[in-house]
Amino acid sequence: MSGGHLPDGVQTLLDVAHGIAVAAPYMAVVIGVGFLAACGIAWRRALRVRDALAGRVRVETVPTSTFDPGEGEVRRWSQHLGRVSYAAGDVPARGRAARLRYSAEHGRMRCYLEGPAYAQAVLTMPGFAEVEIRSGGSRSEVRPVRFSVPTSRRGRS
């Protein structure tokens, strides 16, 4: 058995094992960097969800005593609620959902519609003809937008 020769299958297996042994430190670095990147992305997403949930707006829906919606009205209103998700933009799904909240205060049932602050305009749009939407905030919280007056350019006619 001088100058031994291994069968082709065994030699190929040994070559693959040698390649893996040489590449192992580099693969460990790549896997570690990938893990850190995944952790960073998950952390950023969790912060965005937390911010979105903290900044939600709530409006109260007050139906009239004769409120009796038909199937078509309910379908339109459900499509209207579906727009809240689109209006929220790139907020993660947990933070952009529209939620109906019911509560009983002083013996009266109340219905609230809650959603992300980015979708406040969609939330305050009435979905039914006989339902009033009351915003939770007062009018004093709404500040007018002021634009500075541009200076005129000299030498232009």
C-alpha cells in the first residue's frame, strides 16, 4: 500500500469536508452579522409599533334613534374602515388596524372607533347618514397653519 489512492467518492467527500473547514470561520461571521441585522430590524419594528399604538386617535360614533342601516350601507362602511389601513402608511400591521371599542359609561353604551393618528382624516369621515362622528379632542388643539410671506425679488418685473 504505497502511495495510496482513495476511491472517487471518498476523495470528493474529503474535499467537501476540507472546503467546509476552511470556510467555517467566514460563515460564522456571515451568520453572526445576519443575526445582528435581524435583531436590529425586529427592534426597529417593535419601536414603530409601540409609537403607533401610543399615538392612536379615538372618535365616538353616535347614531340617531332611527338608525337602521341596510346591507349596502354596512358594506360601504366596512370598505371605509379598510381605508384606515392604507391611510396609516408604512406603520406595521399591529399599529395600523382600526378597532371598534364599546364601553358603558353611566348606564349608556358608547361606541368608539380607534385608529392610527395618520388616518385621523379617514376616521372622522362619517360612514353612515344617521351617525354623528365626535372627535375626542377639543377645537383648541387644532392650530392653524401659518406660512411666512416670501420676500419679493428686486429687479424682476
